[in-house]
Amino acid sequence: MSNRAYNFNAGPAALPLEVLKQAQEQFVDFNGSGMSLMEMSHRGAIYEGVHHEAEQLLRELLSIPDNYKVLFIQGGASTQFAMVPMNLLQPGKVASYVSTGSWATKAIQEAKLFGETAVAASSEADKFMRIPSFAELNVAPDSAYLHLTSNETIEGTQWAAYPDTGSVPLVADMSSDILCRPLNISQFGLIYAGAQKNLGPSGVTIVIIREDLIGTPSIPVPTMLRYSTHAKNDSLYNTPPTFAIYMTNLVLNWVKAQGGAAAVEKMNREKADLLYTAIDGSGGFYRGCAQEGSRSIMNVTFRLGSEELEKQFVKESEAQGFVGLKGHRSVGGLRASIYNAVPLSSVKALVDFMGDFQRRNG
Ligand SMILES: *Cc1c(COP(=O)(O)O)cnc(C)c1O
């Protein structure tokens, strides 16, 4: 399709064209049922088939062990910022966080509503342009959990590997990098991710939680905000966001058809290498924001010599069919979000545009 934009949006973000076409084909009449999936009961066999396929695929693609539940919840990752401490922070314990940027900061703010928090490490002194090393982590022994933000979408940093936290459950916000690479789920107590970056449309949040952490919260927690409610009811306690889960299921099938998480990681690294090589090889015309070793393979942040030139870059890129290259308003600069569904051809087109822009303005 020649009128497809080069979509580098940070979220909601690009979906695979194949998935969009499949959804279009099934939109009015789902598999000969005479109705759209959106018009069906979430208690009916057809929707339940989709619901359970999505769960099974996620289990398969991320090798999720049997002692973990996979939940579909609404409210976005932002609701998880509260649900995690509401459900996991017991009295006398402290909620520990790694402070790595904009999203980690929001998670910490929310936890403060429910008890004592501690910062196990912070990269704020470096303007959040790096991920702290394992050696810097100072996890209070009485921590209910240690929370980290796997990929800081706004700053463009990403944990290359995850710390071993021993008996302290590791909680990770993977909203912007879930399924970008294989994971060892047993390293984690809980993982959450809003779907709209790497998994599907907005409207559904994935929670992967080890069963022993589901228990009963120590404070009164509304029914809908208890993990146990969703775990006991297969995420069908109330009406789930059926269309968002359906779309996520299509994306998961697409990831499987690409060869799974390892194959997708290979494609992601190729895309990221191409961009970072272009930035590093520009003789200083483009400057990467994140420190080497902390660079994200999902959100590539970079700057030009002046804000004026950055504005011009955005304007000219838009005229040539590129979308979403303006950095987040809180940090400025430029950002190319290259999630799983962003094709290599888009990244190649961007690198060509960057070279051309430099020739004209360097
Ligand atoms: C986008 C994002 C969020 C917020 O997600 P919502 O679904 O909008 O609440 C949280 N954390 C990270 C890392 C994100 O990228």
C-alpha cells in the first residue's frame, strides 16, 4: 500500500499491515458468524476462543511458566502504577523503585499514596540518559518488591539485562518493550504492559503475575483493582475490552509467524543498529541522547545542533511521509520509535532522509 506513512509514533504505534488487513476482512462478519466480534457476548464460545488463544500465544511466545497467571486488565499501565503497591505492599515493608526516567517517576509517585517507598538507584543526575548498573542497586532488605521500568519510552533507555533480586520480587513495567526479545519470566514476580506500543491497540493491559503474589491485599482494595479478581475469573470478571484483546491476538499470531520472540529481536536489533550507526557516523551532526550500553532498541532518541534545526527536521520529514519523529515535549529533541511492527523499510527510508537532511544542512 503506497499511502502507508512511515510511522514512528511512540504509542499508540504502528501495527503490522497484515494484521490491519485481517481485522478489516473480519470486521463486519467474524468467521461467518453474521456479526462483528465487537457485537458478541464476552461469555460466548466465539469470543472466549479468541480470549484464550491470546493468552495461550502469549504464554508460548514468552515461555511463561505454569505458576504465572496472564491477565487482561483495563486502565492502562498507569493503573498498574497504583495496582502494584495496592496489592503487593504489605505493612512494615517498603516499595523499592529504580528511578530511570519519566515513567519510573510516575510509578514512584503513585506508590507513595500507599506506603513507604525507597529509591534503590537513580540516574537522575545524568538526566536519566542511562540505566543504573547492577552494582549501583541498593535494595532495602525489607522491600515488598523492586520495581524497574524496562524501557524508558521518553528518554530512550532500556535495561539490557535484568538484576537478580533474590527473594525480593522483581516488578517490571514493560509497556514499551514487551515481546521485543525473549524473556526469562522466572526472574520476575510481576510484569505489566499497556498493549498500545508493542502488542496491539490501546485499551488492554497485560499483567503476568507469579501466583504466590496474587494473595489478599493488606488494605481495602476495590474489587476491580485486585489481581485476585481477574486471576480467579480468567480476566472475565466483568466485560473485558474484547476488540483490543482480539487485535492483540492477531498481533501475537503475527509475531509467531515471524518466528517468535528471538526472530523479532533479530529484526529489532537490525533496525536499531541501522539508526544508531547513522547517528554515530554523522560526525556529530546527529547526537544520540542515551548513553551507550543503555540505548533502547525500541525508542531511539537523538538531537541536532539547535532546536531550530530539529523543528526543520520534523517539518521536512512530515512533508516526506514520516510521522512521529518529534521527541516527547518533556525532553525535546527527536525520537524514532521502532517497535516490533515498524518495518525495516521504514527505518531504511528514515536513514536515507537523515543523510539527505544532513547534506542539505550540515
Ligand atoms: C506508555 C507507557 C506507560 C503509560 O501507559 P498507559 O497505558 O497510557 O497508561 C507507562 N509506562 C511506560 C514505560 C510507557 O511507555
